[in-house]
Amino acid sequence: MATTATIAAKVRPELGSRANKRLRDQGLLPGVVYGHKEAVVPVTLPKKEVVNHLEHGTHLFDLQLDGKSEKVLVKEVQYDHLGLEVIHVDFARVSLDEKVEVTVPFELKGTPKGESQGAKLQQIVADLHIECLVTEIPDAIRYNVTDLEKDAVVHVKDLVLPPGVKVLLGAEVILITVREIVEQSGAEAAVAEPEIIGKKKEDAAAPAAPAKK
């Protein structure tokens, strides 16, 4: 069941990058609300509170705005150029009986048997794009890898998903592998003879200097 967080917002009177920077300097977060054929509303949100919910995987919010509450879904989170700080959030209005597309973490649990057989676990996909009812968004899709032996491969079709959840990837897409670690022999590990420092390839190809007359 999707976790719903309640958040208070205010209509944002000023637009533009300078105004948004002033808001962020005050500990506030600019955002917009749109969808359901209603007007796009620029809003201001308490940054620390919103970021905390986002870090805990919350997708669905009860947005309190102008004395009324509406269900909204996080559609896009914008970060600064370093990818560290949240600087803007887009919300889409949703109905409780509406199917939505979201991205959730794909988490692995346990240690595969294959690791004791000289193999190594590799997670190919870190997040899954899914479709489900807005009220049924999972915080993550989890897979127990304990029984995976050497040479095991897990595809999308192998997942046991929560009721009503559909992964929007092909059934044959590989998510996890447990492959043997092959150590190179001394001969295989040997690299080509290094070039002698200071010796230039072009020296060998350069034409001979003309003989003095």
C-alpha cells in the first residue's frame, strides 16, 4: 500500500530563477501542481519536510493548498548541477482509482549460494518502472537472492510482484546474474610489451634526411 504524506503548500506569487533562489535560501522549495485539466499552480513547499519524504520513497502526497486537500503524485524531482540538492518538484493531480507509472527501487535481500561456489552477484537494474493503482505504489520491489546458485540469471518474468503491479520492461530483460569469477593466468594477465619511454613511433616512419651534396 502506498504511503501518503500530508504536506502544506502555498501559492507561489513570484516566478523565475531569482525568485526561486530566494525561496531556497529561506529553506523553501518551489514546485508546480498540474493535471486533470485544471490550471497549473506554482507552489512553495517546506523543503526539509518534502526532501525527507522523498528520501523515504514517498510518491503520493495529500497537498493542503488554499484550504482544500488534493491527492498529488511526484512526477519529477529536479536536482542541482551536482545531483545532490533538490531544487524543484513537479506534482500531478491524481484520483485514487487511477493507474499511474512510477519508478521504484529494486532491492536485493540475502547472499546467493553461488558466492560460496566462486561466483559473484551482479545487479543489472537498480530501479524498476512500474504501473499500478495510485493507492498501491510499493516503496520498493524486493527479491531474495539466497537460493541463487552459480550461473543463475533472473529476468523480469521471474519476479513475484505485488497484486496489481506491472513492470514496464520486457519479460526477458535480465535483472540479476550470478557469474563465476575467472582469474587470469600469468600469461593471460601479461600485457603487450610496453613502449620505451622517449621512443616515438613517428621516428621510425620519418623519411631519411637528404644526403648532403
